Amino acid sequence: MKILGLETSCDETSVAVLDGEGRILSNIVSSQMEMHARYGGVVPEIASRHHLENLPAVLDESLLSARAALEEIDLVCVTAGPGLIGALLVGLSAGKAIAFARGIPLETVSHLEGHLYSPFLSAAGDPPRPIIHPFHGLVVSGGHAELVRVEEERIVPLGHAGDDAPGEVFDKVARRAGLGYPGGPIVDRLARRGNARRFPFKVGRFNDGSLNFTFSGLKSQLVRELEARGIEGETSEEDVSGELADLMAGFQRSIVDQLVDRLEGVRRREPMERVALSGGVAANSELRETLSRWGKEREIQIFLPDRALTGDNAAMIAFAGLQRFRREGARAFFAANARSRWPLGS
Ligand code: KG4
Ligand code: ZN
């Protein structure tokens, strides 16, 4: 069996081929990051146009590198949301066309479900690690923060971003500090040089004791600190002052601590044996280290995604679609539409 995955929900055009066991045969990701960098964020109209231009070539390259022909594909899996509608429609229409022309099934996949299962995949093309239910999933990206319990038959939401998503906050703060886009990887590098204890930002929390995330207070606090110190304008990473590195280290520590705090909150409420971390922010080195340590101390198994699979990619979409296909079989897809909102477990 061969599975084709398509992902166009945001600023990455990606096509992947997996085999029936979930081994990645190819996973081509064409990033438009540079097109959007000058605007400091993703411009939806530009994203759709580039998906439309790039998808055919990315598809060809993916098939070529998997040594597969379109005629050999047995199942198409495509992201149908959440994301930018115009961008999603490019992949979804292509997926429908391929499935219809070939007379094969199509699975519409939640982008977040794609991230959720990505820690089990092997970027090196090895068979995926076995998925043992139940496990807890923490998906942290540029648009989302979702904390869920994944059971055999359903996904139970436990917490979500109450305001800004963590990746979004990394991006906004980095932009305000004149550091560039996307902010996550830049802050990650700077924080290693900084002293997180110099600026101990409080861990954000809602008063009602919920497990929801809140990062907008932290963002405002950072902006105030930057303004008070007159930090603005473009700064190259090499020229960053010790003070700014310390600020970024404190800021990152506060985000990591909040994410771990919510997992600790779940652990106090229910049994927890396995945690799978995913999404663009799962590339963060401090988060990976802190969570690994936290898990070790509590005998909780931590599944971290290969760094190459933390960002948006079609392999994770094909993999999540394959799980659903195995569970539920083929579904009618002609009426399937793109969804800008689609929380996990809904
Ligand atoms: O999952 P993703 O590629 O796209 C969305 O679905 O949003 O996540 C992108 C986000 C960006 O906000 C980016 O700044 C963040 O992931 N990111 C990081 C790191 N690498 C990427 N955040 C923190 N540390 C990183 N090393
Ligand atoms: Zn994503």
C-alpha cells in the first residue's frame, strides 16, 4: 500500500509518500517563509498563490524521490483544516482531483491531528513507533496550543490556548525586538546565551484553575521591557546585547514552564503514562530538555518528534489519515470542505 499526503494549510507546500506500515518514503516541504518574512507574518493571499504555483512541482518531486508513480497510490490524505481557507483549498482540490481521477479513497485530515501523531513517525524512514493508547498530546505551534488525552476511539480536549498561541508569541516578541521572522528558532538560539534568572517572568495562568494556556500577558510584559530599554529596530543575532539575550532567556523559560505546568495539572487529575509533544514549537531545545527531564523524574514516557517533523509537513498528514482510514474506512469526500477552525476532539 502507498499513501499520498498533501499539506497546504499555511506557508508550507508539502507532499509525502508513506508505505502501508507508516514508513516515510518521501516528504518534500517547500517553504514560503522568505516570501512572508518581509511582512513579519504569513499573508494569506500570497500563501494561496504560491501553493497553486508550487504544488505540481512538489508533487512530482515527492513521487520521484519515493520512486512511486501516481498510479501506485492507494489512498490520498489531505489537510482540510484548521488553517487559511484559500491555502487549504489548493491542497484539498488537488487531493479530490487525484482521488477522483484514480478512483481511490481520500481522507480529509485535521492539521492538528497530523501534528499529534508526528512524534511516532521516523524522519529517517524507519517504521513508526507503536502508538499505545491512552496517551496525552501537547500540540504547540504558531496558531495553536492544545492539550488532549488520546484514547483508542476518541480525543478528549483538556486545555487550549485562551489567547495567543505560543509560536505566535515567539514570533511577535522577536519581531518587536527587531530580530526577524520566524521568531522561535532565533529566540531558541539567543536564550542559550542568556541568563533566564535575570528576568524571572511569572508563569501565566487563568484564575479559574483551568488547564487553558495564556501567553498574551507575557507578550505585553516583554513589549514593555523592550520599550523601557529602547530595544527596537533591526538587530543581527551576533550583535545582540547580553541584556536582550537575558530577556529572551527569561521569556522562553516562562513559556516552557507554563507548558510543563499544565501537564503537571493533568497528571494530578488523572493517570498519565505517555506524553507526545508536537508542533513547530516542539523544536524548541529548552522545551525538549525540560519535558524529558520532567518525564524521567515521574516515570512518564516522553515522545518527542524528530526535529525535521516538528514543522508543517505532509508525512504527518498521511500518517494521521492512515490511522483514521484503518479505523473508519473510506468516507464520501466530494462534499468535504476546508475549515478554518477545527479544534482537536471536535
Ligand atoms: O507547526 P508550525 O510549523 O506551523 C503552524 O501550524 O503554526 O509552527 C510554526 C511556529 C512558529 O511560530 C515558529 O516560530 C515556531 O513554530 N518555532 C519555534 C521553534 N521553531 C519553530 N518556537 C520555539 N522554538 C523553536 N526552536
Ligand atoms: Zn502546524
